[in-house]
Amino acid sequence: MSFVKNARLLAARGSRLAQKRSYSDDMKLTFAAANQTFYDAAVVRQIDVPSFSGSFGILAKHVPTLAVLKPGVVQVIDNEGKLTKYFVSSGSVTVNEDSSVQVLAEEAHNVADIDVSEARQLLSKYQSALSSAGSDKAKAEAAIAVEVAEALVKAAE
């Protein structure tokens, strides 16, 4: 089979697949952490998430995706254009075919509630723990804590 025939065949299959998917014009967000549920199937315009494969934005009709969250800021823009920022320590984000999105965080807090001086103190504490860690396990735990604290300070500033 020639390259052109293959390309036509793949394009036709892709077109049929896209027609079968039930993409929605509305994006429903469920965003929760152990400490609080922020959104429960709320219709929003856009979500920006930090992931280990890179930060990315999500709109309605986004391709289905599964990603691991890294420490950073999740930004939610509601349908009126209001932007709300949340700090997440880790977790996962799932984008489904029906344009529903689930953000499940290990820990999450509204950025407006974060005290930058406390965040800096926390970072200093974990940097000291990292420099004085004796075992490989203690070093790894302290390095993770430093990474989260650095992202927390950056979010709070």
C-alpha cells in the first residue's frame, strides 16, 4: 500500500472515531483533596495544571488525558472569566471523553490563603533537614519536601 493510500485510510478512520466520541461543549470539573472539595462537577471555562510532563491548559473537547501533578499552581477560570489559583502538592488529573475533568490532589489550598513568610520558614526548615540528612531515605524525603516548599513559596509570592 502506498503512503498516500495509508494517509487517506488513517484520516478516514480518525474522522469516524472523532464523530463517535461524545465530546461536550461544557467542561465539568471535579477538584478535590483530602482536606476539601473545591469543585463538584462545576462547569468551568479552562483549567491549567502543572504536571511532570509539563504544564498544560484544558478546555472543553480536550483529548482524553491522564497526568501526574507536580507541586505547583492549578488555575481555574470559571465561565464568567474569574481566575482562582490553588496550590497542589501532588496528585493526578484525568480528562475524559465527555469533557469532564477530575483533579485529585494529595493536598490543595487556595493560594490566597497561603502566608508567604510561613512558606519561606517551611522551605528553610526543609533545606536544613536536607543538608543534615544521614541516610538515603532521609535525603530523598527531605528533597521532596524542599521541592514542595519551593513550589509553595513561588505560588505565594
